[in-house]
Amino acid sequence: MAVILGLESSCDETAAALVTGDRRILAHKLAGQEERHRPYGGVVPEIAARAHAEKMTPLVEAVFAEAGCSLSDVDAIAATAGPGLIGGVMVGLVTGKALSLASGKPLIAVNHLEGHALSPRLVDENLDFPYLLLLVSGGHCQILRVNGVGRYERLATTIDDAAGEAFDKTAKLLGLGFPGGPAVEKAARDGDSAAVPLPRPLAGSKEPHFSFAGLKSAVLRASDSGNYSAQDIAASFQQAVVDCLRDRLEFALKNTERLPALVVAGGVAANGAVRAMLEEVAAARDMRFVAPPLWLCTDNAAMIGWAGAERFALGMTDPLDIAARPRWPLDETAAPARGAGVKA
Ligand code: KG4
Ligand code: ZN
């Protein structure tokens, strides 16, 4: 069975993993950089790229040591080639190219979003194509029909902020710390989700897309008013995001042919309230609900190795002169959403 080395460095997690074509994770390692970015309240691209350059090679050595094998036992090297912070992407991709050149094993340039999109298939061998995917991360918020490896139909995207970005900005505003998603979820546990009146942008809209920028401004106003606790704002904000996700998902479900499974992926899929809502939506429509375990939702290299394994099985490898891409939509044919010049 094919063994794939996966490398991830598109944002603020440096990661390496060894994954097999029959869904075994032989080893996976991850080095976060939260401490280095915390003073700035967000990811600083230059700091991220330098940290990836420090950590990537030791992590590769560590996964080989853990799995008790070496580069010669690998069948292909899969590295994230975008989208993401370009300095970081280049560290992982160039490492992948160097290992490919040294070993003579093929390189597979993986779209980070495809890593998220296929990750549920790593843990669920019964999840067949096509499926409906809600991809909710720090940089993206999309609904996709996943027809096969490399075959994605985008049904909706955000016209401004991504859902994870809204969590991160809310956390910063409320002084809850970094990274924002888990901090907001934690604060929300002690708050009242009905305490603060917040909008549900684009809910009920006849266009399929998401919007979260208005929500962020409303959170800022609520915070400035001094009338609410940070816990109540966090809980009300989280509920508003859940409501927006549900509304847009139901719109997509109503407007597409019925699919057997509803799947969620990306960092925001680690949120308990989001998962509970999705489970409910799926159950109401008699769809199977598939969500990767929490560690596989946020950025990691096992999902990149798995996307590599899926591609390798189909003979999809890439030349060594392939470029790193800061932007790389999964569905290159999708029309840009209104105002979404940068995030589509
Ligand atoms: O997929 P991911 O690790 O990186 C990107 O590709 O963007 O997603 C990171 C995003 C961040 O915005 C983070 O705040 C959010 O996922 N996130 C969460 C939770 N855990 C991570 N958002 C809400 N609740 C969580 N528990
Ligand atoms: Zn991601």
C-alpha cells in the first residue's frame, strides 16, 4: 500500500505526516506558532514563514523516526502548494521538491482546501462521492458539492469575511486572546446566546452566499456600549454564526439535488455549537453527517498526506517546477460572488 509523506505550512501550523492509501496514519507531528503571533493578536506572515523554515525539517525527521521508516519507504511526497500565506507555502513546497529530487519519488502539489475537503474520507471509508461539504476555516467559508478528487462545484462562498476570521476578530475585540475560535467558544459557555441582539447577514437572501462583516461591526458596537459582558457577546455571536451557517446551508440543500451525506471540514468545524447544528440539519433531511475528529479539522499534515494518497491512486502527480499559489480556488469555474474579489 502506498505511503505518502504530507507537508503543511500554509498558515501558522508547521506539520508533517505519513499516511497510507488504506487510511493508516503512521505518524503525524505538528508545531504551532501561537506564542510568536500572540503579541500581535493575529498571524504575522513573515514570522510564520521563518518559523516554518525552522520547524519543517525536524518535523519530517520526527515522523520518520516515529513510524520507523525513511524517505526510501515513501511512494510520493505531498506538499501544500496553496492557497495561503505565500512565504509559508513556499517553505513546505520547496521542502517537498527537495525531498522529491533527492529520493526520485514523485511530488504531489496539494490544494490546502482539498486537504480539508477530503479529510473526512481519511476517517470514514464509507464516505463516497458525491457529498455536500461545508468548508469553514479561517480563510474560507464555502458550500461545495464534492464530486470526486479535484472535482468541486462551489455552491456558495463568503462575500466578505470567513467564519473563522469572524471568530478571530470577535475574540480580539473582546480581549479573549488568540487563537480566537476556541477562546470565543469557551467564553460562550458562560454566556446567554439571546442576550445581545445581533444581525444574521444575508439570512433569507435569494443569493446563496455568506456574509460576516456586518456581524463583526455589530459585535464592536455591542462591546463599545458597555451594556454586555464578554461572555454574553461571545455566546450571542456564536449563535448568530450558527444561525447564518444553517440558513445558507438550508438554502443550498433546497436548491441542489439530494445528496446522501452532509460533511463538514475546516477549523470552525471544531466548534461544538456548529457541529450540533449540522447534526440536526442532516438528521432532519435523513442525510448521514460526517465530521472529522477535532484534531483533523484544524490545519494538519495528515489531511495533506491523505489528499496526496487520493491523488497518487489516480496517477495525479506534479512537475518540480510547479508554482506556489497564494490564491487557488477549488472550483476555478465558479463566478465571483458579489464583492468577493479576494476571497472567492
Ligand atoms: O482550518 P484552519 O485550522 O486554518 C485555515 O485553513 O484557516 O482554521 C482556523 C480557523 C481559525 O479562524 C480559528 O479561530 C477557527 O478555525 N477555529 C474555531 C474553533 N477552533 C478553530 N472557530 C470556532 N470554534 C472553534 N472551536
Ligand atoms: Zn486550513
